[in-house]
Amino acid sequence: MEMLEQSRAPIRQDYFSIGELASRWRCSRGTVYNRLRGNGAKVLDFAAPGKKSKKAVSAAVVLQIESKNTKKLT
């Protein structure tokens, strides 16, 4: 039986975790936090004040940071 390769559309992601951004930007998690802080990015965090939790960054914020730091190669 012949298998046909199906074309799949990329999954649209609304939020990224800090770990996903570290992988996407090929840097450490600490650098991700520094870049977010430096750009004044708002992060989704449901933790109580002073408690640790997973944080999520809006895809719109990620794209804004990436476009701001994308430069033309000369």
C-alpha cells in the first residue's frame, strides 16, 4: 500500500514558554529573561506574588522583539 505524504500547516502558537524561547533564540533561559526585561515585555504569570510558576510570553510580543532586533545584512 502506497503512503501519500500530506502537507501539514504549521501549528500557530499563541504563547511561548521561557524554555521554548531559549531554544528558538538559541540562548540561555537567563538571556531570555534579560531580553524580555530589556524590552519591557509583559509576561503571563498566574503564580501568587513571590512564588515560582511557568511563565508564558505572547507570540505578538515575541514577534515584536524579533522584528525589532532583525537587521539587514550589509
